[in-house]
Amino acid sequence: MHTKFSKTRRVIAMLLPDNIHPELSIYYNGSLIFEELKNKDKQSIINLYHRIKDIKEMSFPIFILCLDWLYLIDVARINEEGRVELCS
């Protein structure tokens, strides 16, 4: 039981770390990508990244981590045409 709690704590610490500003977290940056996809669904990865960069300075590796997280929680995916879209 204690081990399960410990693993859960580590996962949460990755998404919402307590030693950095919240605006640097995957959780926060993922929300920016989510909002952009709500405004304009089905964008290429590069176009989406450039639109996000206009809103907030974000490195490409962080952007990809955020997309991975949105995919894992079943919010966004890459469709057959290679565009990022919201899951229905």
C-alpha cells in the first residue's frame, strides 16, 4: 500500500512540481495547447507549436512532452493526416 502511494506521488510531482513556478509545469503548458486546439482544431504539429510560441515561450521538447501528456489522458491525438486534434 505504501509503495503505490509513493509511485502516485512521483507522477504528480512530475506534472505539478513544487520546486518550480506553476507556469513551467507540463500541466500548465498542456492547458495552453488544449486551449489552442479548442480555438482551432486539427493543426499540424509545427503550426501548433508556432501558435503556442506566439502565446508563451516554450521549448520544443516541453511542447512534445505536453502533447504526450494530452495523448495519455485521451484529450488530443494525431489523426490519419498527421494533424493534432482533440479527441471526441
